[in-house]
Amino acid sequence: MTQTSYADLADRVVLITGGASGIGAAFVRAFAAQGARVAFLDIDEAAGTALVAEVAAASGTAPLFVPCDLLDIDALRAAMTQVHRTLGDAAVLVNNAANDQRQVLAEVTPAEFDWTIGVNLKHVFFAAQAVVPQMRARGGGSIINMSSIAWMRGAPALPVYAAAKAAIVGFTNSLARSVGPDRIRVNAIAPGMVITERQRRLWYPNEQTIAELRTRQAVPDAVTPEDIASMALFLASDESQRITSQCFRVDGGLA
């Protein structure tokens, strides 16, 4: 895929949560290729360390990786403070970290509910809360929250996940109105069926099933992590400086 070049992203500080693998790793690679100063948080230290080496070899500059359990809000705040002290004010925050663990409605316990909300929504709120002062200090910025088409389509095996991803759109709209006067834009991306290594291993091991699901897309080609990253680059750049409070589906027109 040919990647559009956004000159304004060069040297800007970009912070990505859940950046060690899957769509998050595609974000790290894409922003690093634009010359941004990239930092990412993730609980998977092995994958994060490997990605740093890969990106450094490809771009000549190593992203900053801070291991962090995003369920621990104090740890999240400390990690974001470390990024700020090392790289400066963030221009872009990509709230990517999530977990689409399948659940049966009748079997969800209060503890499982809290965990699912924590890993899919709570850290999104507090990461945004922490980064807004930095963006105000630099005169603006872009916050990109990851939603999902799961809540739009009513995915039956994802009751709490879908609730969290719908809530992200509500939070996006509210935050956009709150920080818009500071020239901070807030948008969401709702990916469709993106078959990452994890998705293939856990939920879609059968190629025939994947092919059948793609027949429900208006565009039959696979939606890739790079497709999602391309949308994020646009929303992070000055090319989208009048776009806020939106949720963009990148799903090939999945019905």
C-alpha cells in the first residue's frame, strides 16, 4: 500500500496505547514512517521490545516503549508522565488498546464486566484527561479513539465490549465539544473485520469463514491494520484540521 506523506507530522509527539501488536503496531510503524516521535504503551514487554527494534531498523529512529498495564490508572498516568518528560507535549493521542474477549450474557460476572470496561473504556477516558493539558500548552492536537462496528451491528458474543465501544463514541463527541475551543480535535475510528494474528488465532482460524464474512462487505478486499493506520494518519494531520466529533467506519462497507 502506498502511504500518503503528511509533512506536518514530522517531529510531532505521538502517543499510542496498546501499540505492541495488531492494529496498534501498524499505528507505530505508520507514524514512525512519517518522521513523528512515537511513544507507545503496552503490557506485552516482549512484543514491544521487538517492535522497537523493527521500527528502528526501518526508520532509523527507535520509538519510545513504556511497558504499562492500562488497567492500573496510576501506572498509566506515570507512563504518560514519563513520555512527556522524555519527548515533550503530545500532539497526537491514539487510544487503541482493547480486548474483544467473547462472552455469554448470562455468564458475565461483575468482575468480568468491570475488567471488560476497564480494558476497553476506562483507560481511554483517563489517557485523554492526562493529555489534554499538553495539547492545550502546544496550541492544539488530535485525539483518536478506537471504537468498533461491533456496537453498530449488535455483535451478540460481545455484549460488554459493544457497550464500551458505543460509549467511546459518546465520550468522543462530549470531549470534542469540551476541548474544541483549544483547537483539540477528537474523533473515533470504527474498524470492521481486521484479521490480525490474534484474531486469526482466537476467533477466525478458518479461511472459509473469513471469505464468507468478506462477501458481506461492499468492497470485497481484506481490511488491514494498515487501512486503519491510514485513517489515523489523516485524522492526526493538519489535513483534517476542521474535522472533529466524528466516528469513521473503515470496514469495506460491511452490512
